[in-house]
Amino acid sequence: MTSSIRASMGEGVFARALSAVGNTAREIGSAIARLGGESKAARELRATEMAQLAHNAHESLTGFLLRSTVAAGIKDGQVVYSVFGRGRNLTNKAIEALRAQGLHVLDAPKVLSELTHAERQLYAIGIREIGISRKLGMCDPCKNFFNQLRDVTVRAFGG
């Protein structure tokens, strides 16, 4: 569906629309931060919004790049993305494609393993409300890791 929207809008308009969604997420994050106390519901809502952003970024990829997983979160008022793909080539090409759209994407980890899945990359830099593009959710090792933590909320798109 996103590829047909992109085709009808044109690449430039689609990229600007994707950027506008990111700006809206930053404004939401700033407003929540100004309110002071963070409720569990607010964290879950923000993680769900991040899952939507991760999904949108993922859907903007084409071909074999769609085999990657994209995660999104907010750090210092800016939406930050991370990518994990099966292999360095896939990961690097997906990162390049997202950066070409103007998105702020972390560099690929030096070693690719379950310890560097997209959601763990964001957690490692201090992001605590994380959304991922995988409709199936996290792998079992990541699920177990995040279930042990009280300070983080991770949501999969549509999950």
C-alpha cells in the first residue's frame, strides 16, 4: 500500500510527508516531557507511535531491503532510527536508503548478532520508548531481555 502511495505522490513529496510525521512525533515527545510525570499509558502510546514511524520507514524501502527490521525512538527531541538486517550488506543498504530520505539512522553495529537487533541498538543509546517494524514482534531473546526491564516499553507495529 505504501509503495502505491509513494508512486502516486512522487518520491520528493513522499519523503517530505515522512519527515512531517517525524516532526509530529518530536512535538508529541516534547509535549509529554513538559508535562513532567510519565504514566505507563503515555509511554505505551509513545512506543506505539514509534512503531508506526518504524513501519512507515520500513515500508519506504524496496526489494530485498524489506527483509530488514527498522526501529524508531526519540532522543533529545529527534526521531532516531536503527536497522538490523540479515547480513552487513542488507543492513548497510537499508541504512543508506533511509538516510537518503533524510532520516536520522544510527550507524550499523560493528558486529551483527541478536545483541544488536534494531530495538537493542536504541536501548543501548538510552531510548526507552521503542517501536519496531516487525509485525511478528521481537525474537525470543529480545523479548526475554526487555521483559526483565521496567524502564523500557517496546511495541511492534500492529502488535
